[in-house]
Amino acid sequence: MLLNLHVKNFALIDEAELDFGIGLNVLTGETGAGKSILIYAVNAALGGRVRGVVIRTGAEYAYIELVFSVEEEKKKALEALEISTEYDCILVSRKIMENRSVHKINDETVTSAKVRQVTELLLDIHGQHEHQSLLKKQKHLEILDEYAASQEARAQTEEAFGAWQESRKRLEAFQADPETRKRETDFLTYEIQEIEGAALREGEKEELTASFRRFRNSRRLAEAVQAAGRELGAQDMEGASDQVSRALRELAPAVDLDGELEGMYRQLSDVEELLTGVCRELSDYAEGLSFDPEEMRRVEGRLDVIHRLEEKYGGSLEAVFSSLRQKKKKLEEWNAFEERKIEAEEEERKKRGLLEAASERLSRIRREAAGPLAEAIRQALLDLNFLNVEFEISLEPLAEFTRGGRDSAEFRISTNPGEPLRPLGQVASGGELSRVMLAIKALLSDKDQIPTLIFDEIDTGISGRTAQKVSEKLDLIGRHRQVICITHLPQIAAMADRHFCIEKGVSGRQTQTVVRVLDPEEEVRELARMLGGAEITETVIRSAREMKDLAGRAKNN
């Protein structure tokens, strides 16, 4: 159940706090006072798209917060979504700034998709124009599936459809004509031979690159090695090595005279050994350093081959090897074309058979539910002041499979005796569509167990006795669910368990919308305003009070 709505700096609302109760919560106010702004704010908090400027003039951000109580049957589903229900309630909020917005659940930042996934378990909004969706046949099928509780069968059908589509795609790959097959086979063979003919090996590029670098810099390398050898005394030249040797010879007799010199003598001896080793390695390197133009051309040519293959097949030797494996696999498939085509055809037949079975099971569930749903809707419409109404759900098979099976559903209605049943969109007026949707919402509320239903001006196009019937239906739903309803009709407002008034005024130089809960006497005056318009007389007030008393007696029956 929705316990609290807090809105700040949203459109015309400076700050509003609404504590909702159980049963029927009604919001009324003058046209243009901002009633639908509250529903817009709720939609925004639930992850809906925000269009235009919604941040109140002069504010840095807009903020909406919803607090839901969580009943025991919803806890497991929410915990499966990793939402904590430790305190038997959850807090959903959205902060809207100029360039971004932040969604949170229980102070943890989440995506708008996660918000929608969580809140669809707790709240259902029927907007002003949602009844127009009843003009679309796809909506009829969705309603039938929801009533039939066929989610598992539909999920299996969707899964089977996806698998069948994949098998069809694989089969399409085997529709190539012989000429195309030959061309593809020849091209793959050429590319495989090109790569294999190069006889590439792992690490070869690095080795060749190092060799090429030495060839290209051989003169500078030779000069550097010769200079270093000269300084160290390599290749029988006078240098540091000889000087260290002489120092050792000079120090040797002194070690016998003073033992403290022994440590320095050992260190100097290590230096001599190290220098001797370096000199030997420099000599060996210098002897092995040579410039062979023919070898350099071979290395350069080999590198050109590698670079060309890398550029053609992926940018690196690893990519070239990977491409070779893929091409060999593809060539094997082409060479075994007929055998694989038969396998693909068999797989497609198998997947289609599974889809047919899943679709038939789903269709059977729908057929079994169509009659009871149509009768339930008809009865609900009678309760909503359709004096003579017939209603049926027509199910027709589609020519092709779809993700939702192979059925097309259509709602048909007759509102006058002797008139044939016709598609809903050809017969029903806007007010009648609103009542049909209300009937459906009432029926589905017993199926989906969503604790809170919001109706934004469900009273579109109705008045008089029909309005009274609609108010009674909303009250009936409110006995099992929390209902929040924005209305212009006094018949509905009179049924309220909790009545909020939305008013627009001017504070300073800014227009703002204010929401307040009405006490019993204020409820009567608000009903009088709705009944009497601009002038509220004592007679109108008495009528309003009588309407409220009648509503109270109806609620107690």
C-alpha cells in the first residue's frame, strides 16, 4: 500500500505531503489546479520519462518520494529482486536535476528499469488516456493472458519461438545456390593457403623485429661496443680492467700487514672479476656483430609478409591464427554442405514442432479463459450501468507464429438489444471505454494482487446514474485494495474514505499548487462546489451533505 507521497519543486508544486489511507482516496480540485501533476510526479518516481521542464522555477532540483508498506505475500518477490523489506516498507525516490536524475530504493541508487520492475508489484496506474489502448487488439490478448494467469505458458511459447527463429536463421545459411557455394569455397581455400603458406609461428614477429633493429643500427652498435671496450680494457686495450688489476696487486701485500683491508681487497677482487666478464662478453658481441645486406633484406621481406597478413586478417598474429581457424571451420561446413543442411532442416522441424505444441497449449488456456472473462466483463458492465450489454472475446488463429503464440484476440460488444456484436472500437464511446477499462481493472485486481490502484480521471465522459455506479465499483475495489482516484464527479468524491483537495494559488510572485486533506465539513463544501459550480447556496450545501450521507450508508451496506 502507498503510505506517503512527498513532492518538492515539481512543476507548480513547491512542496506537498500526502498520507494515503486504506480504501478509496479521492483527489479533487478546480480544472487546472494541478491534479494530474501529482500523477505525473508519481509516474516520474516510478521510472517514467520526464518531458519538458518539471523543475519549479528558481529551484535547483525536483524531488519525489514514495513510501510503500509491504505485505507478507510481496516480500518474497521483492527480496528476489534484492530489495530489503526489513522494516516492512520500502522507499522509492527520484531526484531530477537539470542534466540528470537519480533513482533510489531504500537510499540505494538503482536504474529506472529496476524501479519499474519493483514498483509494478506494488502499484498500477490507469491514466486518463489508457482506455484508448482498448482500441488495439494486442491489448485484448494481454488482458486475456493476465486473466488466464498464462504467464508460464506464454514464457514457454516465447522461448520456443526464439529457438525456432534461431534454427530458421541457421537454415537460411544453407539456401546458397551451387555457384555461390563454389565461389565461397574457392575464396576460403585461397585465404587458408595464403595464411598457411606463410608458415607463421608464434613469437616470430618479435624476433624478426629485434634482428631488423640490430641490422639497421649495426654501425652505431659497433661504435658503442668499441668505445665501451676501450674504456674497460677489452680486446687487449688499456682500460679500467687493467687499472683495477694493478690496484689489486698494490693492495695485496698490505692485507698481510692489516686485516682490516681484507674486506676491501675482496670487494676489489669482485670488481675485477665482474669487469673481466663484461670485457669478455663485449668482445664476443663485437665478433658476432656483422652487417649482412642479404640477411637484412630477408628479414625485412619476412616482416612485410607478416604485416600484410595482420592488416588483412585482424591486426595481430593472434588474430591471423584465429581467422585461420574460423576459415577452416567454415570451409569444413561448406564441404559438408548437404549433410549440414539436412541437420539444419531437421533441427528447424523439431523447433517448429516444439513451438506448435507450446502455442497450442497457450491457445487452449486462452480458449478456456475467454468465455469466463467475457461473462465476467459483461456482469461488471451491468454493474456500471450498461443496461443491455453483450460481450464476447473472439479468438482467431494467425497465419504465422508470433512471440505470443498464434492467436489474435478481439473484444466485441453490443450495447443495445438486437444490435450485433461489433469490435469495441466501432461501438463504444469514450465514456463507455472508460467503464470497460474500469471493469477490467476490477477483475484483474483480484488476479494480480497489486495492492494499490491509481485512477486518473476514470470518470471521463460519464455522469448521472452511471457516475453513481462507477463510484460504487470504486468503493467495492477499495474494500480489497487501496484506490487513489482523481475525479471531477461528486458521486465518486462522496464515496471517499480520505478526501484531498488540490488548489492553485499565488505565493509572492509565483503560482503554486497546494494539497490538503479535508475534514468532514470541508468535504461537504468541496462536494457543494462540485455540484453547484461558481455559486454555492445553502440548498447546494444541503444536497452535498445528503449525497455524503447516502454514500456513507451505501458504504456500510
